[in-house]
Amino acid sequence: MTINRFYYIDKPIGLTSFDVLRQMRKKLNIKKMWHTGTLDPLATGGLLVAVWNYTKLIPYFEKDSKEYIFTVELNGVTPSFDAETPVDYISDELQQKFKKELTQEKIEKILQENFFWEIQQVPPKYSALKINGKKALEKVRSGEEFEMKIRNTTIFEIEVLEFSYPQVTIRAKVAAGTYIRSIAFDLWEIIGSGGYVSFLRRTKIDELQVEDAQNLDDFDEEKYFDDKKLFWAEKFISLPEKVLIKINNGLPVTYTDFDKPDGEYFVENQEGITNIVSYQRPILKAKRKI
């Protein structure tokens, strides 16, 4: 069986993103699938999975924003910036000091001054980010010495939801590729009290709410996402068969029966998206066959 679909999964804690794919491959009896953005094993929440030829559409999600709710513990640090590795706690005296001095207002001010809009961060070494073709996490486990490079990213929104020392719970809307664990680490460096993530949940991928995701335990093959909810509905077009044949053969087509502006479009039929084309009046050109 081959199906071109997107499934939205609420990843449970303890599974890697690849574990989710492994289970779905068994459920659907399909090997060809991938996700649009990794979640840490200790994280939960939305994981968008493309099946079969819809994996070719994944690059169109690369610039999407993601929203997270996460809790930072301000009383210690860990090598992984989360609870996966042992915690090195600060002293009881320092914990009492920060308990008295830190307030939600102070943390909110720090977030707005240091973690809003364009920022730089260093990804955790305990991550799937590849360094010279090898995952950083694998390098750590093999005892290799290496440095992580600074990356630019964008935080669109960030706010404190709740604070009671040592825990601060934060909501952040960020650009794809942002490391939430690095925010916790950088927060520790600014405050000096410690900082690691004890809870992390992805609540949105662009406008896809995690409430619309399904669980793996009661996975429903027929509960897949409408393509037009994932992409822009106005970017979907249908083409006459004779035009599509030329497009599939890589030929540019002069097409005057088109009332849309220049740009890229998803060609659809009853089965779903079949092609991506570009239009520069009056020429249609093939971009990708799905």
C-alpha cells in the first residue's frame, strides 16, 4: 500500500522522533516516511509526519514557527540542559538566596531583554545536530572533544506563565531550529541560579494545535490532515491533463488561462498533491513531482 498523507502525532514522553516513525511504519506497513522537526525523547507534543511521496513536501515546512511550553528548574545544571543527565545542584544557601530575590517580574524582564526576536544560541552537545556527518550526541558518548557553533535564530513571542522558585514555566513561539534547552542554559548564565528543562511540550507547529494531534496508542489511519490545512489553500490549482503531461516531462508551458499572481503552486487532483509548479506569466514550469 502506498498513500501520500500527513499525520499529526502527539509524541509521548520517552520516545525519540524516530521511535514514532518506527511504530507508524508497522501500523501502516510503509517504510517511506519522515517528520518535519525532531522532538527530544523527554519532550512531548506535536510531531508532523509525512508519508510516502509527501516526504518531498517537507522542505516547505522548514521556515515554520513552533510554539512550546516548558519548565526550567533554576536550582541546578545538567550536561544535556534537561533531566536526561544528572543534576549538579547549587548550594542550599544559594537556593535560599534566589528564592528570596527572584520574582516573576524579574524573570519576565530578563526574557524580554535577552530572548526576544533575533538572538544567538549554542545548541546542546546532547542533541541530534550533526557535526561533520556525526550526531553531536554520539560524539559526546564516544568521548570526542568538540565545540558547538553559535547559531542565529528568532524568538517571536516569550512569556512567563507561572513562577514558584525553583520552577519557572514559559511559553515561547520560536523559529524552526531553535533549541529550547539552550534558552534554559542561557537563562542560568544570566541569573546564575542554574537552569535546565524538566518539562517540554510542543503545542503548535505553525497554526497546527497539538489538541488536533492523535495518540500512537489509538492511531487512526483515516485521521490524516487535509492538505489545504497544512499549506495555503489559495496556492492549490488544477491543470488540464495535456498541460500536466508536459509539466511531468519537464517542459515549460505557455498557459494564459490562469488568473493568479506569479509564484509557486500545488497542483492537485482527487488523490492529493501531484506536482509543484512555478508560474511567471505566462509560463508554467515544473518544480517538483510528488
